[in-house]
Amino acid sequence: ATTRRVRPVCALCPLLTPYPFKFLSLYQFIKMEKEERRKIYEQTLQQWGVENQMWMVCEECGELLNAIGKMHRGRVSREEVITELADVTIMCEQIAQYVGYDDYEKEVERKLNRVIERLKKYK
């Protein structure tokens, strides 16, 4: 497969990265090994800096909130929400890389187990 300089997976910065990423479909990204994703996240943090990426999380969350509100009023499609949700997910995982990805994964697992326990009450 050919590689070339392309925008990072999240495509949030107008600059091209100096890293040779391949274009990925969402399916390929989701199926990508955790270590591969973490390498990409580490490179984005090095390229643009942690503080800038944290501000990007705020910006992307705002865009997601706007898209959800507009979808609720019938002004945008669910695809717009999906796009913004993907941006927020990727940005949050970049920050998780900075603060501790393994701890982040453990917390996600703990929270999901808590939801499962709560759902059992409704059976």
C-alpha cells in the first residue's frame, strides 16, 4: 500500500503532517490495533501540542452540541452528528493518550459495567 503525506485521521488542522499516514476508512480505524491508534495520537500531540489539542476538544464538543440541537429541530441530518461525534471521540482519545490511555480504558470498562448493572434492574 502506498503512503503519502495526508491530514491526520481527525482532519482538524489545515496543515499537513510530516508523518506518512495512509488514508483510512472508519472501519479500518476502528479495527486498527490499539497500539497503532496510540502511535497516531502520540504523533498528533507532538505535532500540535497538548494544550492546542485540549482546546480542540472544547471546540469539537461545541460543534457536536450544535449538531445535536440542529438535528433535534430537523435542520441537519444524523450524518452531521455522526461526523461531529467521530471528531469528539478522536480528540478525546488523543487527550486520553496524554493523561494515561490504560487508565482511561479501565475507567471506560468500569463505567460500562456500571451501566450493565443498572440495566439489570429493569429486567
